[in-house]
Amino acid sequence: MRSWLQHAVVLVGLTLGCAADDPVKLVSDIDPGLVMLGSAAFTDGDHLTEMVVHEGHVYAANSWSGIGALRLEDDGGLTVTDHGDEGFGATRCTTLALHAASDTLYCSGDSPPATDPDQPRIERFDLSEPGRPVKLDPFLIVHWSVRDVAVAGDTLLIHQFDDGLWTAKIGADGQLSELQRAPLKGNARVSVAVGERVVTAFAGPAGQGAQLRLLDPNTWEELARLSLDGPPLGLSADADGQPRVVVGLGSGGMALVEVGPASLTLTRTLTPPAVVTHGIVSQGLAFAITLSGVFAYSLDGVEDGDEPHMFAFGAEGTKGDKREGNMLHGLLHDGELLTSDWTWIERWRVDPDGEIVALDIPRGVHVGPEGSIHWQLRNPGPVPLRAEFWYRREHLFEVDVNASGLTKVELSPELRAKFEADEPTSHLAIRIHDPSVAREGQPLSTSSFTIVQREADDPVPPAIGDPFPTVTLADEDMELFTLPLAEPTQTIWLTYDCALMWPQLEDLAWLEQSGRDLGRGTPIVITDVDLYLNRFANHWAIENLPTGLWGPTAPPEVAAANAAYGDELLRTFVVEELPAGSSTSDYVIDEDNQIKSLERMYRGPWTLALPWPWD
């Protein structure tokens, strides 16, 4: 039966039937602050870190696949001109640097290449034919484990963690010579040249945070020092050559620092709701590159102490069939933004007069076979939006998303039953609209969300609300212990050579050291590699994080106790069906051994899981 109001609407419709209907709005009047112009991938399994631009081409470090090259097209597109190493593992590149005068690119990595692990070296590439890098004879160094390489004039700076900062002279033809260790103490991470000076970021031990040092590259005399809150994840110089640097500080945000002849002055800290891995500053614009995406700010006319206007957010994993991206690096080129999104290189148009039209959305959830499903959406911007959830081209439901905050989403068992049925994994498409635009109109942005349902008769990997099964591990002293603990715990399942997981480790160590309690309990790094045997824990300054060891370097009792899980403990607990660019599977377990959440990407304090905070 219709209500009187429904009858009234029908009557009004009949009465006004001769009047022209209001036109359905199909296109929003909102101008996006960021618009993706093009994107490209080199392989089916890219692990992209740093980039440089030279002679109209982008060169990207691609972990075990060496380097790849892209041409910047006039129409905004990106075209692959070199896919990288023909053999996986022949070249390990997690960092690169350009000497433009000699058309030479240098690269190195945190660990040796799989095909030739015995001789530490810096790889060299000739870029004289744009887009076609040619590998040259390497330059031999003393140690593996290179965090970063950078060019300062005609000197290559080689950052080797707690083995210090090393230098090599660059010849006119790009050849390297005169390898020397700079007379500096500390865990050297990354440097940039600012005028005639060098600014170097160091890491304090056991998560103590970042320290900037202003150095004279002729004598390596220290001219100034500045401690910052957060781990030293990224460092870049002002894109326009002004005496200024920007530091990516993980959960500590992004610091803008003025560089004087003998001084370093913190002028502003930007705090996007994400883990900052790198930063860019150019005139009145600043970009925070984060694991969650890129946040863009306008600095013009902002008084000291005021928060600048955030005019754009480009979410991670925007391109591709599955959301497997996380941003580790970015740069500006001819007014456009380039981002390294782990599995894609992306090219964006920037409009400081635009607005935020994308949402920060979790990858998905791993749940039991029954009950409601909960998660959150974050709108970083001041414009309300509408998120529509679709399944196999059919509209399921929609949510009005509040401006500048979090919106909770609950999927009822009844609605869940409509699309799950016999499908253990369901991929939902998300269309993000201007609320004034009709459903059939053009969305402002798109995303996706994956629901993975645990099999009713299979308890592993466990789902939200399940008990965490018993797992035996060894600590740093090779003493055995079992999970779950009798206290709240967060488990971090680590693949130690995965560059995407390094920011999480450094950030967690800093959060622990600084005493910030996120309510998740003790973080335990679970790995099949002894992180102290190869000095990994010392290099990354994570000595304060407890570890749980399994695999061939653990005592044999560990494998015997875990025999029911098979040989690959990691694969047992990583929910592969949930999209992710790494093995990240962070379980939060309460003191009663109930799993409160499982996230497949690291968000620091800005989780999108529910319930939150834990109670």
C-alpha cells in the first residue's frame, strides 16, 4: 500500500505532466585537482621505486627487473621503450641517480642480484640514445646494502646505512673512480644537493627518527643539524632550485626545511592522513607521496601555523585491474606530476583550483561465512561525495560520504547473500560521484573493494572475528615462543627484500620508540630470515621491533611444531585473494585471542578497519 506522501507525489506528477521534466545531470561541475593523463607498466610483476626524467623519458628502478624506460608522449600518454632486464634478477635496482652531463644513469640496491651475488657494485647505464639504456661495466664497491645513490655535481654519493656515506668521482664520460668513505658517523640514508651544500638524512638507531645534516661536500664538515619526528623515508630538494628541502617522515608527515649557508630551519610540517614516503615542493605547491596515494597542497597565502589547502588526492592503485599499488616516489616535470605506484608509473595533470574527488578506500576484508561486514571510507577533501558499490554491472548499494572525515559502511547479511552465494571472493566496483549527478552519469573517480569469505571448514588463514591459531616461532635469541600471546598483538609477515615493506618497518619502529600507542598491541615481525645475521635490522634501524623467526634459519623445533601448516608458513597466513603489492598481512589480535582486523596494506595510525578503536 502506498503512503499518502507517495500518492501526493503521483498526483503532482499527473498535475504537472505537461511541464518539461528537469534534465538529469550527467556530468559534475567539480573540477578535479588531479587528473590522470596516462599510465604504464613494464612487466606483469613490477616493483617500482625511484624515477628520474632525462631527454623526454622516464627511467624507473624496478627492483629485481633492473630499470625500465618510458617515453613522455605529447598527448599525455606514456609509452614503454625498454622493459628492463631480460632475465629476472640479473640486475637489482632499488635506487637510481642521473648524471645528465654525461648521459649516465647509476643504480644499485639493498642486496646483490641473484645471478652474481659475490661482487658489490654500482651499475652504470648509457642514456645517449633516449629511451634505450645500455648497460656498461659496473663500478666495484666494498659493501652491498646500498640505501640510495645521488649525484652532487660530479660526485656520486653512495649511502650504505650504518656503513656510512661513500663517494666516487664522476668523469666527463660517466666513469666512476676514487671510491672513498666520508668521515661521518651514522646511518646514512639519502642526500640531495642544495647549491654548494649537501643535505643528508640519517636514521637514529632503534627507530629514533630522522636527522638532517648540512654538509660541505669538499671537506664533509658538518655545518648544521636538525632532528625531525618520524623515520627518514624520503628526501628531495626544491624542484625550482630554491634553498629548501622536503622530508618524508612516515606517520610523522612531511617536513619543509629551509636551508641556509650554515643552518637548517623547519618551517612547516604537513600531516596528510597517510604514511609519507616522499615529498615534492615547487613554488606554492607541495605534494606528499604516501602509501595511500598522493596528497596535493597549495601553500600560497598560508600563514605560519595554519594548515594549507589540500586540493587533490590521487589514490594508490588507481590504474590496473587489481589494486596492487603503493606510492614510494614522485617528481614534477614540466608542471605535471609523475608517481611511482609500485606496479605502475602514472602521469597526472595538476590543477590547484580543483578539488579532491577520490576516496581513501581499504583493499577489502577477509571474513567468516556469516554475519555483517564493516569497513570505513575516508574523504580527505571538503566536498561531500557519493560512493556506489556495483557487482557484475549491477548496482548493489550506495553511501553518502561525509566531507573531510570517515564514513562507516555496513553490509548486512541479507545484502551479502545476494552476491556472495557460492563465490568465496567477490570484487565490487566503486563509482565515486558528485551527489548532484545521477547514477547513470559520469563518475568523478573509480575504485574497487574485495570481499574474501573464509571457507566454513577451513580455519586458515583466519578471518576477522576468528581465533588466531597456534604458531611457534623463535625470537632474536633463538628462544621459542608461541602465538597468540596473552596480550594484544599485531603480526607483520615480512618478505625482507620487498622494498614496499621497508617503510612499514621503519614507521613501526619509530612509533614504538616514540611511545605512540595505536591500540594494536605489540608488533611482531615474522620472517624466515634472521634479520640480525645479515644486519638487516641494524641497517633499517628496527632493533626495537620484536621478531618471530621460522624457516631454515630457525631452530628445527619451529618447523616440527608448525608441521600442520606445511613448509611455507608465510603463504598459509597471507590472504592472497585480497589485492596487495607485497606480502603485507597485518593481523591485530586482542588479549582474548580474537582477530580484530586484517589489513593488506600499511596505513600507520589511519586504519580503515572496523571496529576502531579496539575495545
